[in-house]
Amino acid sequence: MAGVKGKKVPTAKAESPAVGVRGKDEKGKSQSPSDSGGGARWKNRIVGGGLIDPKKLTPNEMNWRQHSGIQQEVLEGALDTVGWVQDVIVNKRTGQIVDGHLRVAIALQRGELQVPYKLVDLSEKEEKLVLATFDPIGAMASADAEKLHELLEGVDVQNRSIQQMLTDMQAEITAASRNIPSLDDLEEKYGQTEDSAFWPVIRLQVPQEAFDLYVTLMSRAPGDDEVAKFTAILRVARNATTK
């Protein structure tokens, strides 16, 4: 992909800068969106955006996402059908793409002259955090099979790649929702779980002298099993320390 590492991306004013617009308070003092409300205030890291030649964008050297041919076909079909609905995110400080590598790659292949981009101001550490979490956070959302079916009933698309993806996705989510066993099913299959299965496990590496002492105390402690014997030893130790 074209682009020089570390090259600064020129800031362009978006046609409708709905985010980050500074206004005036009642006294005429300049006020940003994060200054106007109470409670926790999140930093607005978006500092610009607009349209840019994709050849001027630099792929992120730490980008860990691998895009399959099928994913590219589906995304290209979506862009052909609807167009751009999401900006490419670029870090002002490093000049590197933070999100939108595949969109830029497709734009270059198709000879697009401009792509919409959003400029953010992040340190290198912050850029790595966003790069690592941007997609995985969204992927953590669970799926409502019934709501998805209702949504897809209103979707009319002619692109075959998108059609196949939606069909496969619906089938997968529907099958998963039907195959989730209930607690009664699990109990019938595996039997009732003993409370001891949820007890914490103590694992401690000790010198030989401490181990020998443990073996001796366990052999003398009252109780029918190791748990009872160990509990008895701990009670004796607790009583000795509270006197």
C-alpha cells in the first residue's frame, strides 16, 4: 500500500463537523462538548477529518488483522451497494491508519480518488491500545437470533457475496441459540455438580522442610479425608494466633 511511514496527514475540515464543535456558554466563553455536562468527561480525541487520496494513507505496521478473500468480497459488495458509511481512522501524530485498512486497500485497487477519513490525536501507546481493542470490543456483543431474523426480513440486497454472508450468519446464530443446553439438560447428562467442584484450589511451592512438616501434621490431624485434616490444622493455627 502506498504511503510513507510517519508522514503527517493534512487536516481537512469535514462538511458537517457534528463532533467536536466548540460553542459558547451564556457568558460567551468558548465551550467544548466535554465542558458542558456533569459527571465523567471523556476526552474527545477527534481533531479533524474530511476526504483524502488513499495513496497518502499509511498502513499501520502493528496491524494484526488478516482479511480473507471472502471478507474483501463482502466489504466490496457493501461499498458498491451502499457506499461509505464509516470513516477510515488515522492518527495525526504517527500518520498511520488505526482502523479501515481493508477499505483503503479496496479503494486503491478500485482506483478511488478519495476516501472519507477521521483524524484522531493519540500517543503511540494509545494508538496501540485502540488498534488492539477496536474490533474485539464490538465482537464481544451477543446475538439475538429473533431480532436478527426480524432485521434481515427488511434487508433487500442483490450482491451475492453479501447474500451468502447474511444467510450463513443467520443459520449459524440460529443454530447456536437452539443448541444452548439448559441447566436441567446439563444436570441430566452429567449429573448434579458437587459443591466441592467450586471450591478454591491452593497451590503452593515450599521447601522440603515445610513439606515434611505438612506431611507430619496431616498424618496426625483428625478427619476422614485430606480436606477435613487440612481444615483442622488451619483451625489450630488460627486459635494459636488469636490467643
